[in-house]
Amino acid sequence: MFHVFCPVQADEPVFQREVAITMDDLNMNANDCPLFSLSQRNQAILRALKKHNDLRAAIFVRGKLVDSEFGKETLKVWNDAGHMIGNHSYSHFCYSGTTFEKFSLDILANETIVKAYSNYRPIFRFPYLKEGETREKRDKLRKFFKNHNYRHGYVTIDASDWAIDDRLRKHLKLFPNSNLDIYKKFYLDHITKRAAYYEELARKVFGRPIKHTLLIHHSLLNALFLDDLLSELEKKGWKLINAEDAFKDPVFSIEPDIIPAGESIVWAKAKESGKFESILRYPAEDEVYEQPEMDKLGL
Ligand SMILES: [Zn+2]
């Protein structure tokens, strides 16, 4: 039998890029949900994951948004589909600007909701990825996590999908029947660019490829385009992996020493090293960086 070997291009990486989908908030807010009902929106997101080899994501739950019969039923659907459930606090306070006492109680309040599900894991993701503006507050919470057997639900690839979703919903209020291809293209470009940035930075910082966790939100944008996004990532050479596998990477046990604490774990370790100042902006991701381009395109 003949084998045809394709020579590897010089600029093509020889390692496998791997990424898991981690989704924040599980938004059950019916007030602002054009095009789909809440359950259609939720089903579309779950269908996209299922379609891509039954991909298992992690959903970081903000308790206040699911604290209803419907919310809890929806969370059960995620659980029963095999997705990992994590803690994202009950009220979604920003830790910078909230006391340790108030914030830690809020984590425990959320735990009473999420721990009822079999795929719940004691893993925490900070709202806004802000982990404290002083060493004292940061370290108090790190100790609290150790005492309660929590792991860090770090993001490695941060982005601003929420800002695109915001524009999309505003646009649909004015023009309910418009073609949304321009939003899809902008979204796919945005995520693949941010993924490439964090992937390259991670290899420089850690000296090896790591398993990535992409942060996106439970939104209309993802109900519409998650399937396309997953296909685009695969097309760009990313292997989609289950969130539970991704979080086994030792990178998720690291506790960087920077103040203010937080952002992507890749960004935080790069910041701590002091070697990448020219390519680190603060905050690492925000709407303001995407606004000029979105304005230009009329999004
Ligand atoms: Zn959030």
C-alpha cells in the first residue's frame, strides 16, 4: 500500500491546538431575547455542542439568573447532557469593590443551587475575571477556596462576545428581519483572532502548548452562531476538547502574583513575568477595543 505524506509547512505548528468551550451565566432573562424563546435559545446552544462530536462544555452558573423553576429545569437539561457545572457566584458582584465576607457568602449561596446537579464540580469562575484589587483580599479568597476544596475555573482565551451580542440585540430591535451575516463574520473573526493571540502568548509564557478554555456567554449570539464558531475553530486547526479534560491541565492550579489579580491565566502569568508589557493591555479584553471596528462596519 502506498502512503502519501504531506510535508509540514515551515510555518505550520507541529503541536495540536486544543480548546474547550466554557460558557458563563446561563442567562434566563426573558426581557431581552429577540428571535427565539428562552428555551429555543438554550436548545440551539446545546444542539451546536452536540453536533460537534457531542462536545461537553462547562457552564459557570450565576445563581440569580436560574433561581426559578424554569431556570433549574434548564440547568438540569445541561446536566443531563453531560456538561460540567461550575460556580460563578449568586449575584455576580465584582470582587474588586466588594468585601471578602460579602463575596464569599455569595459563592456559598450559589453553591446551594448548583450542588444539586450530578455534574456539578467545585470550580469557581470570577465575575468579570476580577480576583481582587489587594493582596490581602486575593489571598483570603484563595485560602477560602482551599478550605472549601474549590479549583480555579480560569479562562485562558478571553474575548468580548458579550459586546457583539449587545449590538446584535439592539440592531434586531430596530430591524427585526435583517440579514445577520455581518455579525457572524465579525464574531468568528474576533474569537479566532483572540484565540490565536492567547495561544501564542501561552506557548511563550509556559514553554509548551496548554489546554485552552475559551470564555463565551449563554446568549442570542451563540444560539445563532456557536455551530459556525466551532466549525471555524476546527477549520483553523483547533481540536475541540471536553471542558473537564481541559481543566486537568496543571496551568489551572497556578496562582499568579499580580495586583490587581485576575484576567486570563495566560495574561496573568505573562504579566507576572514582566516580559510582555508591550503586548499586554489592561483590561485584557473589553468592548472598547472592538467598538471602532463595529462602528465602522455598522454593527
Ligand atoms: Zn459572568
